[in-house]
Amino acid sequence: MDKNKGTRATCQTLNKISLLLQMLAVLIGYYIIEAISRHSLREAFFFVQERPLVYLYNAGLIFLTTLVVYLVRRRVFVRILLCIFWLGLGIINGVLLAQRVTPFTGPDLHLITDALKIANRYLPFVGMVVVVILMVVVFAGLVLLFFKAPKYQGRLYYRYNIPLFLAAVLAFSGVTRVALEKRILSNYFGNIAFAYEDYGYPYCLMTTIFNTGIGCPPDYSEATIDKIVGTGKGEDEKKEDGKKEGQEDRMPNIIFLQLESFFDPSMVDYLELSEDPIPNFRRLMKKYSSGYYRVPSVGAGTANTEFETITGMSLRYFGPGEYPYKSILKETTCESAPYVLKKLGYTTHAIHNNEANFYARRTVFPNLGFDTFTSEEYMEEEDDQNPLGWVRDRVLTQSILDCLRSSEGSDYIYTISVQGHGDYPDEPMLEDPKITVSGSKTAGQDYKWEYYVNEIYEMDLFIQELIQALEKNGEPTVLVMYGDHLPTMGLQVEDMENRYLFQTQYVIWDNMGLKKIDENLASYQIAAELMKRLHIYEGNIFRYHQARRNTKDYQVDLEMLQYDILYGEQYVYKGRSPYLPTKMRMGVYDATLDEIRPAPGLKESSYIIGTHFTPSSEVMINGEYIETNYLDPTTLLISGYVFENMDKVQVVQRSNSSTRKALSATYQRYYSVLKQGKKKSVG
């Protein structure tokens, strides 16, 4: 009896100080979460030391969610459930950051509906088995806990607890508003990975989940949109086709070349370079239109610079760290340069020497109006890779020429390079570097810069090679080149000559004698500016930039126009967008399967003869993939398979991502055995 009284007394005492104990547990638990996310207890300690208010804010956010325990009797169960939830989120983020540079964000929640895809992507088979076992054990433990854990026996004062809980939520909302006003937190993420490090995992995750898209602006109405669109109609427009009088019927080819992490490293004050790594780009800037290029991110975020350049829309109005490629553009089409130029007879192409599904480009590009998409899986030289395994940019020249040759009219080609991609090695990786670097605080940082500048040196050589090829091609062409963001080097504002981190440089080469105009542009402005110089006045967004740049309320009205097009009533289109997803084809040319031949001297081996094969081509027989060796663009070799009558044969282009999904395939053919004993394939 005394023992029971002692137990009850202990429970009563703990209940009295439960709020304090809960707060202490949250502070410790959140520290563990940050340590998991940063892969270091030491880094988590530095975060607490350097940003104590941010640490307390995030701990407060977690603590707020734990207050629900005071609304239920199963408090032990709910506390453990919340502990598993938050630690689970920390573990997920830690695992993802071990595989990629982007942390776990709101858009990644879409992947939870496809657990197998996540597992294949981030865990080996053994890891998948361990995860499944742990999930079963945890679930069984929670079920047992639900029935066995002690319940709170006291009275639940809902008339007090519920108002107090709501008051805590409102108070925390006020704290959040003050933290944003005082810039303790930020609601704009230039680099989402850096934002997670600066502002904490819970805050950034919740922000990317709940703060997405573009909010409805004040005074949004059809009349306001009509007024905004009206200001974008210039006197030089030719309503029937958007071209200026006297302009030639043949419009020039328009090529955008987005160069991965490309910029002038001599702008970094502390660096000393043995020679200039970008002499060709520098020479072009002196001769052709050029300037600073303001981009929406630093260190990462290629797809967002891409989005702004293609659509003319600014990312500043979207949610913090949002990638429209992972959100709205998966669901709907968007007015863009490809759609606008297609009305003028252009064929529109996208090229990227990385795998097709990266940033969901294969899904998104049809919603941006592209007719074709050539990813690395469709490049014969995709095995031409740098020491970090990224495909070298020089393979892009052939892909660009293929696009130009594939159509009789004018072409719009958006090319995304990848060679300059990090993470850069902090130890020597190049045996005999062309350019040496010094001046950093550590040898490891010098090695990173040395690797980087030698990669952009090769990219600069590719630029010269591409221009020579375009000059030889002879068609009127405009080529816009720029870096998508600064490299991931931990650069600070004080390190930069121009004292700005969200700038690279651009240059506009042409073989038509366009006037040299030097000015600084944002990535969402350059397409409109180029169209203006070519006397193209089409598209609501692009006309708006042409008419309203540097005028009063330019940004305010741009936000409203973007909202109307993507999230609003689409008054600009009289209520219905005219843009439908394109039937985009992968690659410029279709691969063909023409013949199957026995391989002389090789047992149970056959040559697959056709066209436009690449190292990503794989033979499928009767629905099963066969181990395939790529020999050249017209020949594949398979071994260990004996054909039988009426086997169904295809050549499939498979994704280079871990999912290895089929991107496209040749027409199915049947294999026949003739009476004479000869073998051939027939359609």
C-alpha cells in the first residue's frame, strides 16, 4: 500500500513539472536532430553557439507540437510518438544529405507515396531490409505501448487547456513574425542547403511544406490584370505575327547555354591563379553584349535559374527554397519562351548532359513547350566524363548541331551544362593541372578551387569550339551564355570584387551584327530583352518586361501577373490558358532496330544493328532486359541468349538514374527462324 502511495506521489510530482521536463527533452532532442542532419555533434554545437536564438526558435517549434499531450490522457504514448516523428524526420534528412546536397524539403513528401523509389535511390538492398524490419518493430512497439502505457488519471480541464494551447500557437506566430522582421529568420532562401544550416531544420522544413506558390496579391482582379497587360503592348508590335516591318521571314536560331557554376574566379579577392581560365568568354564579353547576370540562388539551384530564364518569371514571389519544377510545373503548363516562339514557327529543344529525370525535367519540359529533350542518355559520348563523373560539356556541341539540322526552320535551343558541378575535392585529383591556384585559407580549399578552375577552363574551350561550329553552320544565330550560380565554395560577400553573391556574368554572341549593348540583367529579364533586340513582341510576361522594366510598381505588377497565370483565374487568357502540354520526344532522332546478326566466333552472341544507339541503350527480349554491350551508334552486342522463333525484341533507352526507367524504345520487332536455317529480324 505504501509502495502504491509512493508511486502515485512520484507521478503527481512529475506531472507538476512535466512542462519543464518536456521542454528540457525537446532542447536535447532538437540538438540530436541537428547533429544527425549535419552529420556532426561538433557542427551542431557550433550552430547552437553561433545562432542561439535560431536554436531556441526551432526548439520552441517542436515544443509547440508537444503541447497536444495536455489534451489527451495517453500522454506517454503521444510523447513517444512525437519523439519518433521528429527524430525520424532528422534521420531522413541525414540519410538524404549523405547522398545529395539538397536537404529534405516539402516537395520531397511527394516521394513518400512511392516508397520503393525512395529506397532504391538512397539505400542499398540490405539497408532497405533493415528499414523494413525497424518499421515493423516500431509499429509493433507503438501498438503495444498504446494499450500498455499508463494513462493520465487526473482531470482534463479542456475549457482551460484548449484556449491555452491556442494562445500558445498565436504567441508563437507572433514570435515568428518578430523573428522575420528582426532578420533572425528569413523567408527567402537563395541556397536551400545553406538556409537549413543557418535557420535550422524544423523551421526550413515547415516553411517549404506550408509556404509554397504565390499568394493572392491585394487588389487582384480582372480589371487590374487588364491594366497590367495593356501596359505591355508597345507601338512597335505587329499584331498579326509579332514581327517588326521589314524584318526577314527567317528568324534567327536562338540558343541559350546555361553553364554550370560558371563565373570569373578572378573576382574572388583572395585567389591567385597561374593563368586566366576563361580567356574565350572574357574575349567575347569585350566584343559582344554582356554584363552581370542576377540569379535567384547561390551554390546550388540550377533549375531555378533555368525556370526564370525560360519563363521570365521571378522566384522571389514563390515560397522559400521552392522549386517550381517540383511543384506547380508538375501539374500545369506555363507561358514560356518555347511556347511563345513556337507561335512564330520555331522548333523548341532542350539539351542537358545529365540524366533525364533530374529535377523532374522529363515531366516538366512538356509543360514548358519543348518539342524535344536530349539528355545524356541520348548522347553517344555520355561516357566522356570528368574525374567527378559528370559528363563533359564538349559533348553538347554535337547535340546542338543535331537540333539545328533536325528542322528546316528556326530553332530555340535551351542547353544546360553540368561539367562544373561540385562537390569539389579537397585533395589533389588532377595529376598535371593546367592552372594552379593559391591564396585560400587552407590547402584543401586551394585544391577545391584548383579542380574547379581547371573544369571551367575546359568549359571555356568548349565555348570556343561551339562558336566555331555555329559559324561554320552559317545559319543566323544568337547564342546567350551565362553561369547559373556561383560555385559551392563557401563564398562570403566580402570575398567578392562586386560584393554580391547572386551574380554571374552573361554574353550574347551572334553572327548577325547585333549592336553591342552592355547592361546588367536578371535571369527573368534576359529572354524579353533578347526578343526585343530581335523585334519579337510576343507573350504576356515578355511584353511586360519590355514595356515596364525600371518603372514604378514593376515588381508589384509582375507578382500579380505571375499569380494570375499560375494560380489565379487566368484573366490574362480570358479564363483559360491556351497552352497545352507538348508531345515531347526524347532525343532528336528516333533509334531504330534494323537487323539481328549472329556474332562470328562468339558463342550464343548476337549483334543488334540499328541507328542512334548510345551507352544507355539496352536490348529487351520478351519484356526482359538482356545484358548489353554498346559498341558504336549502330551496333550493340548481347551474349548468353539463343533466339527462338517469334521472340519480341526492342532496344530501350534506359534512364541513368538509379530507377533505370525506360525513356523510349524502338518499335517492337519479331525474330524469325527460316527453313534454310538463316536468321533475320522482321517487323
